[in-house]
Amino acid sequence: MLCTKIIMNPNDKQEIKTPEKGKVVSKEEYNLLISEKMEEYRNNRVRNGINPR
């Protein structure tokens, strides 16, 4: 994330919009997805010649 400006208490409040895309997942599904993606990331790093340690 790259920020160019941070406003702590803006005068004009902006409404946060609910996302329209994507799907709702349970905490268990989320944890499983994160585990799979972390494993995929580790495998890609080793395959590309970048040793994690």
C-alpha cells in the first residue's frame, strides 16, 4: 500500500461502499485458502531460483 496523504479527521465524511464482487466465505474457508496460497507462493519462490533462506 502506498499513501501520498493521510487525513485523520476529514471534514467531509466519505461513505464506505460494500463490495459488489466476490463471495462470502467462512473463517475456515478463508484459513484454508490462505494456507493454500502461502504454499503456492513458497513453491513458486523455490521454482524461480529464489531460496527463502
